[in-house]
Amino acid sequence: MTEEIQNLRGQALTEILTCKDLSKLENLRIKFLGRKSKISFLLSQIGKLSKEERPVIGNLLNKTKKEIENQISSRKEALQILKRKKSKPQKAFDITLPGRPTEIGAKHPLFQTWEEIENIFISLGFEIVEGPEIETEYYNFDALNTPEWHPARNLSDTFYLKNGMLLRTETSPVQIHVMERYKPPIRIIAPGRCYRNDKPDASHSPIFHQFEALVVDVGITFADLKGTLDSFVKRLFGEKIHSRFRPHFFPFTEPSAEIDILCINCNGKGCKLCKNTGWLEMGGAGMVDPNVLKEVKYDSEKYTGFAFGLGIDRITMLRYRIPDIRILFKNDLRFLQQFV
Ligand code: PHE
């Protein structure tokens, strides 16, 4: 009987050790330790043995049973670890490696300027609005008192889409959207992207950025326009810088003017940046044309307003002395990293 038990032990331990899967291991447990197993049977027969044999065989059986149990539980552990390893990527993570440096991003200089402009106007009591970049001819031209024959409407100046819409050529159509939706008093700026069919060079880009300012209320005068512009320019470029107007024409303002600011490089003395004129061109302005007010069903006898539009690219180039507008749109990291 001792030999039988030894054989059983040998068979059980080998089968358990070579078992490769957890469910088969459970079958082995039932086979060698279960109620119908040989060991259970032999244990039940102990009473039939002689007094001398009983303790010897009993001991051996119990020892063997314990041994098989231990073997099964250690094999179970090993198979569980193996299973976990297989389901995970094999590569170990080396915590002694130096960390990868994180590159610090920064806002594009154009958007730094954009935000600063917004903040100045917010502090002056303006609201920020945005309008669509894809416009109808009505908003971009007709409602802005720009007749069919106006050169700005030419195919060679404006990007038309197949469906008859177009990429806005200025932020001025936002004036119409705002006045259609709200009653005076209006005090907004509308920054955004604009598009013109221009060949790119150092000072032209088919995509560029403007912001529109519009104020409409009872009793708004040209002095309000001048005062607002001057406070803005001083806040942005410093107390010494002021603006001047040159008579000009825009279809949607009357009277209209072009805006210059004192050259921020030479304070008006004359230098390369201002081509020795002492002044830098910044954009357009004027009193809202009564025809535009009528178009949006405002009472043009009661309300007056002013509007101006300035180039955000132009301001950015001046602030950072960027010589070529195309640099702003190239995403060259050597340029962008200077603004971190
Ligand atoms: N939209 C004009 C331009 O792009 C500028 C402008 C805005 C002029 C508002 C007058 C009033 O040239």
C-alpha cells in the first residue's frame, strides 16, 4: 500500500507541475483530492487496517494529501501570474530613466495682441462679438452701402464661393449683424479673420486679421471717435503715441478717414519704419453712414455712430518689429519660440 501511495504522489506531482492552464488544474484537484479520489478512498479504508499499519499509512496519506494541496496552490499562483503577464505589455518600465522634457507651448503673437486689444476695449466698456467668416454679398457689400459697381466686389479682389457666398473682405459686415439683432446703445468690437485676393508679399497676405469697432447711440460725435481711438492707441503703444486722421472714402461711413499713429519707433522724427513720414498707417474710420443705419431700421435722425477697423496683423508686426507679414502664418518654430 505504501508503494501505491508513493506512485500516486509521483503521478499527482508531475501532472500538477506540467499543467499549463487554470481550469485543467482544477480538474486535477478534483481528480487527486476530491471525494471520489484515490486518496479519499484510501483514507476511508484506514479503519480496516491492522493496528500497526493504521498510524503509518494514515500519516503517509495525510502527508501526501497536504503535499498535493500545496503543490496545487503554488502551481495555481504561478499560472495566475503567467496569465496576468500575457495580458499586459511585456516591456518593463525603467523608472531610473531621465524624464522627457515637456516643451512649453505659447500663444501665437497674433493672439497675444488680439487678447490685449480685447482687454483694452473691455476696460473701456465694450463688448466682444464675432461674426461669420463666410458671408453673403448682402452683409459684406449691399448692406454696407457698397454698390454693385464698386471695385471691391470684383472677382479679382474677393474670394467667391461656388454657392454665391464669399469670404468676408473686412470685419465691417459684423456691424450689420449686430445692429440687426440689437437696439442702441451699441458698443462692440469684433475681431476676426478676413480674406482678400491679394498676392502675398511682405505687407500683404490673402488671410489677415482685423477688428471692427462700432458705437451707436444718441449724440455720438466725431470727437467720441477720436477720443476712443486715442485712448486705445495710448494704452497699446504708450502715452506718447497719438493718432491722426487723413480724409478718405469708405462707402459705409461719412465722413471717413484713414487712421495714422505717430511712429512708435521714432516718435514722429522720421525713420526707416515710417519711411521718414513720422506716421504709420493703421486702418480706416468714420461716422456710420445714415444709409447703413436706415438699412438696419435704426432711426437715423435720432441715432449717430462711429466705426473703425484696424489690422491686428499690422499692430502685431509693429509691436514686435516683425518685418514680413508672411512670417505670422508660417508656423516656423524658430519664430514662435521667441514668444514663450
Ligand atoms: N473695413 C475698412 C477696411 O477694411 C475699415 C473701416 C472700418 C473703415 C470701419 C471705416 C469704418 O479698410
